[in-house]
Amino acid sequence: MLARLTERIRFSTWGRGFVRDRRANVMLTFALALPVLVAAAAVAVDYSFAASTRTKMQAVADGAALYAARELQMAQTNSARIVAVAQNYVNSRLNDVSANTKVDTSALTVRVDRDKDYAFKFGNVLSGNTVHLHASATAKMSSGLPLCLLGLDPRAAGTITLQKNARLTAPGCSVYSDSTSPQGMVSKDDAVMRAGSICSAGGRVKSKDSNYSPQPMTDCPVISDPLAGRQGPTNFTCNHNGKVISGATATLSPGVYCGGLIITNRSQVTLSSGIFIVKDGPLVVNGGSSLKGNNVAIYMKGTGANLTFATSSTISLTAPKDGPLAGILFFDDPSGASAPEYPPRHDKPGKSPREHSILSDDARVLLGTIYLPKGRLIVDATRPIADRSAYTVMVVQQLDLYDGPNLYLNSDYGATEIPVPKGVGPYGAPVMLAN
């Protein structure tokens, strides 16, 4: 009995010693391995941070390329400006990353390369090394359908509206509404909107499937004003005051028509080539009168400077083929263009944009770009409008077609010497990342 007890004590003592030895060995092993484990963890953290930085660099490169490539659409742009746009985009997001931007105006591409030497924050306890990070993105303006109508109002119901028997015919180009309203685009009753493509940043309203051809895409990305960089005249010294032509045949010279220009009582007026500034008053053609002119631009400036082409008028106008407003037929100065004297439409509450009306039953030549960034254009006639124009482009805040007009937006850009402003027409195609 005593022998067995003695044996158990010996075994117990040996066991505790063995355990102590094992613990000591584990502790020793752990102590020896700890620096390696810490270093490995540090390196893993470093590479995780580096990978995160690389991902962010790629996202910024993608954004910079897309953002800069859109400048290819803008008027009066150049490679230096496009490079600056890309660099500013990068600097606003990653100000410690070097940038290299290459612009190919022939291929309509912008390539953005971003490089950074990432210094290890923890792993350098072992290596002291850095890792080189590189991100590259190329954006290209696609060869999609040209942009021939853009409604800029971002919130209105019916930024582009057709009703009753109205027709919008634009078979070779794209119709686009920037309104994010669920009713941002409207075609109802027996109206028909026909285009190469139709897109709404919000929703669309219809009375029947035949109101659209093809059916509009919805929730499209908003397009910024492609002509926002276009500059108008700067000299507004009056050449004429309250000019009225009644019952006469006349040829008018370019200049500043303060107080507006009224053509009435069966007058026949021809505009000489150049820029006509209608300031602080309307341009009105009514009473069976006609207004014709080639290579002319009409610039509207100040309070009440809107245009009205009445039902019985005859209109035939083409935009300049060169000069500061090349390709621009009508330009409504956006500064102060909203006019409280015009009551807002009942279904478009709020401050009303300045209203312009094309009601003529004989306005078949409107060749060029109609740019009314703060204006509402009302088209209402019983005969085709602009159907004899090689091309017509519209960038307006709002567009309304009533009753029975058929507004043609042709896109035969090669059939005329009148240039298409960058940002619209064939220069208004979507921008996307290239593979």
C-alpha cells in the first residue's frame, strides 16, 4: 500500500514537471516566433492597404477618363483643357498621385494613367521596401446615335411634352429628357414621338403604346448641358430702338435691336449674314409677314427678349457657317432668362422659364441649333416644321408640342456647310470606358 502511494506521488511530481517543461517550450517557441508573426501580419496589413489604394486609384482613373472625355463634346475645347479637367478630377480625390493624360482627338479617346509608390507603414520593419501602384483607364466617345433634342429641366413633369395630334419625327438621332420626375417625358392622346432612341432620366407618361416609337428607356443618366461653354456676344450697344417694320420689304443688317424687333402687316424681311441681338424686347413675325436669312444667328438678351413666329408667318433661316456662333441659329442668353411676366403653366408650377413660340404653318427651314437653356419652346402648327432642313438640333429647358405640328429633327449633317456644335449631333454620342 505504501509502495503504491509512493509511486503515485512520484508520477504526479514527474507529470507536473513535464507540464512545466512543455509550457516553457511553448512559451519559448512562441517568443521566438512572435517577431515573425508580427512582421507577417504587418506585411499583410500593408498589402491590404496597398490593394485598397490601388482600387481607389482605378476608380478615380475611370472617373477622370470619363469626365475628361465628355469635354470632347464641348464647344471650343482643346487637348490642354481636357488634360486639365482630368488632373483636377484626380487632385480633388487623390492629391498625392501623379497623373498622365493622353488625348486623341481623332480617335475621340482620353487615356488616364495614375502611378504611386506606396511605402510600407508596418512591413518595412523587415524589408523597408515600397510597392509601385499603377492604374489606367481609357474612355471613348462612342459611335452611338447623335443627340438632336435635349430637355434640360431636371425636375419638371413633362420636360418634353407632346399632346393631342402632335408629332416629333427624329428617325436618325436621339431624344433625351434630363428630368428625374416620374413624368419627365410625356406623349399622350394621339401624339407620336418617333426617334432613333428615346431616353428619360426619370419616367415617362403615355396614353397608348403608339405614343412612342421605340418605347423610351427610363432612369437614364442625366446629361449636363453640352453647350454650356458656348460664349455669346459681349457688345450690346444699341443700333436700333423699338424697330417695327410694317407693310414693307426690307433687308436688315446685323446689330443690336434694343426694345425688340416687330415684323408685321405682310412685310417681307431678309436678314443679312451675321449676328442679330434682340435686347429687352421680343422678336415677333406676324400678320402674314415673312422672315428669311442665310448664315444668321439670333441672340436674345434681357427682359422680354423672346421670339414669336405667328401662325400666318413664313420663316426660313439658316445658322452661320463660321464665326463665334457657328452652327447656332437661336441663342437665349441664360442669365436672367426667366421671365415672371409669363405665367407658369398650370402643370409646371414654379418660376416659369422664358417662353418662345413657333406657331408658323410655313417654317420649313430652321437649319442649325436652337439653344434655349433657360427657355420653354412651344411648337404648335398644322403643317410640318423644319422638315426641309438638313439638320435641326434643340437644347432647351422645356419643349411642348400642341395639337397638330410635326416637328422634324433631321440629321443629314453632311448635306450642309453649317457646322454642328460640339456636344450635340454626332458629337453628342455617349461616353464609355473602352476595354
